[in-house]
Amino acid sequence: MFERQVYISGTMVPESQARISIFDSAVMLGDTATESTRTFGHHPFKLEEHIDRLYKSLKVMRIDPGMDATEMLRTTQNVLQANLQCYAPDQDCWIVHNISRGLSVPGSDPTLTSSGATVMIFTQYMCLRSWAQFYTDGCHAVTSMSRAVPTQSLDARIKNRSRLAYTLAESEVKLVDPLAQGVILDIHGNVSENKGGNIFVVSGGVLKTPTTANCLAGMSRSTALKLADGMGIPAVETILQPYDLATADELFFTSTPYCIMPATRFNGLPIGDGTVGPVTIRLLNAWSEMVGLDIVKQAQDQL
């Protein structure tokens, strides 16, 4: 049976043999830039844009990956091609980049390494089962007790592999509802983001989402805004507070795997009439048409 291949700093190895040192800064410090792209019909979606964002993160983190963006794109495409035989025609996959600073040197300076950057690229099966029911039923959006890491401490536009703050927040919303999807607020009480995505509301026919002053500049976020523009749906980037979510006509999340995840409740309150709203459905249908694949059906077929 063919085994998926993983790229690690210049070498392709079978997944079962993929290893990095326990002294790598990825392990020692969580010092890792990351990107996760998905395919539609085995074709990468916005791969060039993901790599561009990856290099922006690397620049601000002061990590030299040892290759330029063009080589990173070519290498990534090679990894995908090497692994496509692992996925059935109706299956898609993640394409994941993890790039750490390298082998840490013990001492007072955490930026010192005894090697170049560790570049990891791999693919994984795109499992959508945990989100599939939300396309028709809508999820329950719940605010966490924990707040987002302030941008003054770590700019949310730097996509990094440390997930601790997100995981803690998600564990808190699961105390309210095991199937809840988290809404994280910033230290001022404004809506920030989800553990892996952005947040949108529809109010009075206007699509609204937080500015990137306190959340990731998501690729799916930009896709939703572009689709809305093409469909003549007015959209604004603005400050949102829990009140705005509770009183919205529609609410949804955007993220790479599920694209758009409708929410029909917020902190126990129904959103609008408690069903998935028409603007959300229009955007989902437009997204499916754009990528040539029925996004909802693909997820629900996995159930």
C-alpha cells in the first residue's frame, strides 16, 4: 500500500518515517509559521496566496526558510502530486506548511539555532464530518471566557502554529455545548475570531465582519467578501460586539476546510428565525459554483 510522502528540509520521506528533533524550536518554543491550504477536486485553492501570507509571517518572525516563494510553491506542488494517488476522486486534502526556526541552542537567546529552518510540507485527508450537519442545521456559536491574545503582544495576522490560546478557548465553549463553535472576543470585548476562522453577520442586508486589527486576515474571509461584492451584497469591515451577533439576521464562520459554516444560535439565542439564512446560502452556492464542486454535498457524503 502506498504511503503518503512528507517533505522535511530538502528530503521526501514516507509519512511513517517523518521525524524532527525534540530540540527543534517547533517543539521547544512553538516557534513555527504555518499555513493550511485545501484542494477542491484535487486542485489547490489559493495556494499562491497562502504561500504569500506564509512569507509575510516568516518575515515578521525573522525566519529564513532557505528558499524563495517560487521554490516553495514548486516544492509544495511536488508534494501534492506525490500524494494524490492516496485520495479517491471524490476526496480532497489539506496541504500543510510548518516552518520552524530550526534546532534551538540552550541559553539566554531563544532566536539562536544550530541549523537552518526546518521546513515541513505534507498532505492530509480532508475530513469534514464534524462540520457536515451545520450546513443545514447551523451550529451553536458560543463566546469563550478566555480572550484573544492582544495584537500588541502578537499580531493576529502572523499565522503561527501555537494553538494553545485557541484550544483553551474552545475547551471553554465545549463546557456550554459539546458541539459549540467558539467566538473569541478581544480584551476590549469586541468580536475577534474563531479558533480557526473568521466571523460574519448579516444585518439589514449588509454583510459585516471584524477588521483585521484583531483577527487573522483569512483567505476564506477574503473569498467571502469577494463573492459578496460580485453578487452585489454590500459588505463592511467594522467593529462587532456580542450584541451585534445576538441581534443579527444571519451569522456564519469562514475557514479553509468548510468554507462557510452557518450558525443558527448564539449563546443560546436564535439567530434571525433560527434557520440558515438566505445570504449565507447564496454565498455557499456561489462558492460551490466557483470551485466546481458541491461543498455541502461533499461534506455530507462523509456522514
